[in-house]
Amino acid sequence: TTHTVGYFVGSLSSTSINRTLSKALIRLAPPELEFREIPTGDLPLYSPDFDADYPPVATALKDAIADSDAVLFVTPEYNRSIPGALKNAIDWASRPWGENSFDHIPAAVIGASIGQIGTAVAQQSLRGVLSFCNARQMTSPEAYITFSEEKFGADGEVHDEGLEGFLRDYMTEFRDHIERVLTVLPRD
Ligand code: FNR
């Protein structure tokens, strides 16, 4: 059976290295996983004033998560934390109260930066948020990717054998994690 993975790219940049990483992950993923991007760039800033009447763009966000068997976050680090656009999307999806879209959903976190830390601090912050949202996170392996144009082609080709193997293993582990979670927490 196949599983639908809704993925978030935490960057709105037209030249995002995290979008390139997402392409690499999709290339290297096992055949049981199918991918659909869940866009965040058109959401207004969340306010509880919307709770009584979500705008269509926010309803579409919640529907996209509901239609996914799992979610994958591919995100940059902004000032040692989560980019605002991504946090805004998570806030929208977590509400209205009692209708948290992330409850029990299988999830994984990964990210790329130019620097050596490889988004580790942002990922730690994101994990805290997803814990509160009660997502079932894959906790191992972790993946802190230092991006370079020598290692990644524009369409997500990976030119470094060791990195390619690492990313393939990461996605295989994610598939196994999804299947373990769905065994006890099926998504209808
Ligand atoms: C950054 N960058 C960055 N990098 C990092 O490793 N730790 C950080 O805290 C930050 N902070 C930060 C803040 C802001 C506002 C910007 C615009 C950038 C650099 C960042 O890693 C780099 O711009 C990446 O290219 C961002 O990923 P995308 O957008 O290319 O996917």
C-alpha cells in the first residue's frame, strides 16, 4: 500500500535550498510514499478572530493535512528558530480549539542551511511545537543538512554518495515510522 505524505517547505524563497532538499528526498524515497506539497505562502496571519469562519485558504490547508497519511517538514532556520511563515501555518492548522489537524499524525523534520549547524536549533524548536500539537514524530534518525551546490543539483540530484545514502535511509526509516504509527493510529 502507498502512503500520502504532505510536505511543508518552510521557506518562501524562490531559490530555496530547502525546496531543493525536498526534491532530493522525493527522488530518494521508497516507492510506498507519494508526495503532495502543502503550501503556506498565501495564508494570512492567524488570529483567533478567524476561528468561527476560516477563510478558504486555511480550510484548504486543514483539508490537505486531513488527506495526508503523514507530514514532512523541510525547513530552514531563521534566527535560530522556525521561519514565521511555517509557524503561522502550524498555528492555523492547530486550530480552532478541538480541531487540531496534527493530532496523532506521523511526522518528520529535516532541514538544510549553508552553515555547519544544519538547522539543528530550528528543528529542536519545531519538535517542541509538534510535540504540543501531538504529532507522532520520528525521533531517529535526525538529519541536519549542510547544503552546497557541489552536493545538490537544481532538481534534487545528489552528487555525494554518502549523503545520497544517508537521505535514502532517512526516507526509508520515515516509511517504516509511518507504517508503525498507522498500525495503532489508522487515519480514515
Ligand atoms: C537566515 N539564515 C540562517 N542560517 C542558519 O543556519 N541559522 C540561522 O539562524 C539563520 N537565520 C536566518 C534568518 C533569516 C531571516 C534569513 C533570511 C536567513 C541563513 C539561511 O540558512 C539561508 O538563507 C538559507 O538559504 C535559507 O534556506 P532557504 O530559504 O534557501 O530554503
